[in-house]
Amino acid sequence: MKINGNKSFIDSFRPDKCRKCGICLRDCFYQDLDPAEAKRGINDLMDGTDCDYYLDHCVMCSRCNRLCPAGANPMALLLQRFNDRRKNEKSLPLPIEYMINGMSGSDRGSNFYLDVYKSHNKKQKDILEKWGKPKESGDIIWCGCVSRMFPDYIENSKILADIPKFGGGNDCCGNIAVKSGLFDEAKVIASDLIKTLSKSKFSRIIVLCGSCQETFVSYYPDYLGMDFPFQTISIYEYLEEQITLGKIPVMRKLNIDAAVSDSCFGGVFDENFAESIGRLCGHIGIKITPLAHGGKDAACCGINALYRKGKIKDVLDAGIIKRKDIRAAGKKDLLTYCYGCTMTLNSSNFTFKTHFLLEKVLWALGDEVNISVNSLFRKMMNARSIYGMLKIGPSALF
């Protein structure tokens, strides 16, 4: 595995290709710029001056890279300016600092995920210890930070029983560090994970969390200059593959007619990702209606906006497009397959029922699991996490 690479986010920007046309900013859902303002914005970002407006309206969805007609990778430019902002700050906003895992060996101390893991019972802690050990298999399952909040549900799944799971308490992909503009921290987290994974032998990694998949297939090679010598697929691609091959039968069918909240990270994946979601839903009896801003052009649920300044208001404002789309779809049920969407949308809307796709798929295949949004909220409501969130509450609200 390659663990060297870029020295900063700006190394991934291609100024020789940039036409300064401003299309990446002009057509962004969140920037609200006319063509002249967008062209000026590219110059501002390249010069590193007067960048606050563009940073304060970015949700780190990477859609600007797909909009760029020349392949200049403008997202790297935005991340670099976030990095510059962090270096100019006296301290990292507390809500952002509290959400970053994988830095336990530094002076950052504890974080949200470690506080949740410390609240686990002995059985759950033993599972994390088991997951943290090297594995040898054709396929392994990467259990990201959120997945480790309910390790017993994943460990006890009959459908996933034969696949080794990997992911100890301190192992993290670094997604939040990248989206927060923390290049050095992201590089440390990524390097530590790559070194740890190098002790295992496998050919394919199955990822439970879409944000982790985004990091493995995009952030590592595109922004950190790191490469993985193995294939990365989502748990949904894997399960759809196994059903199609006849290796896992569908035991029960659901009868759900739902709007589907496509995740903003989905745009960085190949077409098979979105197609596998649709086919999988068809296999298990979920009829899905796409939102107006869906597929590769999906709007953000808002959670990414937290990593601008750590403000809850930014999360709510950035999620307006998605929430309007959900209301316009006119469905009483909403299907999500991203942990961030599941928590953010369920906590900011009360007019629909949220279904988490992984839970529904495993149930349809014969499992009895509970990895719903309610289980996530229950794990968050422990003494350590509540204390940590109370400490950061004022800075997140004001």
C-alpha cells in the first residue's frame, strides 16, 4: 500500500487545466452565484483571498469536480482553503474536534465515538477487540466508526457471519478530518489505518458506511495521494451480488413505497453503485421514488455543513433542498442508506417514517437485526456522550 503522496490538498488541484470559467461554482446548489461572481470566485480561491463566502456555502460533496469541464479538480482547491482557515484559527471548533476519531494518540483526547465505545458492555467491547485484530480472507468487512456503535448487531448477523469484520475503536478512515480541511490530521489517520490494514491479507473490502467508501475510493487517492491495492465495494453492492448469484435467497419481502434519499457521496462512485441500490430494493420489495435532486446530483442532508464551523444552523440550512425534495415527493416513507442522512433527516423532520436500507435488507434475507435510527440515537444517549455534547453545545448553537 502506498502511504506517501501529497503534501497538501492543493497538490491535487490542476491549475494548468482550470479555465477559470466558474462553472463549478455557478452550478453548485449551495453557492448562489451568477456567472460573473462565479468566475471571480475561482480567482479568489486560487489566490487564497476573500474565500469565506465560498467556504461557508460548501458542503464538500465533490459535485464541483463533476461539473468542471476540464478536470481541474476544484474540490481540492476548496479543501486547501479550508485547510488555510484551520491554520489561521486559534483552535479547532469544539464540535468538529469532538467528532474526529482516529487521533486518540494525539493531544485531542477523547471524542464522540470513543465515548460511545466506552459505554459498551463487556460483550460489545470484546467484539471491537476481536474486530481490531488482523484478518486473512478473500473478503473482509470494514466496520467504520458508526457501525462500531452497535457491534453486536453486525457480529450476530447470520447473513454476514462468514465474513471477517475489521475495525477497532481507534481505527478510522479520516473522512471527517478531510471534510474539515485538516490535511495533516487526515494524513496521520489514513497512514495509521493503512499500516494496520497491511497486517491483514485480503483481496476485497466490503464497506458498511458510504462515507468510508467515499474516503477509500476518492479521498485517499484524489486528495491524500494514497492508494489501496484492493477492490472496495459497498455492503449493498455485495448483498445485491450475492442475491443475483443465488448464494443468498430472499426469505421475506417488504411492501414499502418510499422516496429514496440518495447520498451526496454517491456521485464519486461508478454507475454500479446506484444501480445496485435500485436492484437490491427491487429484490426485497421496496419501490423507490427518486428525489428531484438525486442520483449523482443528490443534495446534501446537511450533515457535511457541520464541518465548516461546527454550527447546527449550518446543518439545518444546508439540508433545506433535501427536505423540500422529500416533501415534494409526497411519500410517507423515506429510504436512506447513509448513516448521516438517517440521523440528520430523522431528527429534523417528523412527517415521514425513515427506513435504513441495511436493516431492511438483512431482515428480508432472514436476519433479526436492529440498526435503525432509533438504535443510533440510543447509543448516543449515554452519560459520556451526553456530557461531551453538553460541553460543545454552546459553541455548536451560538
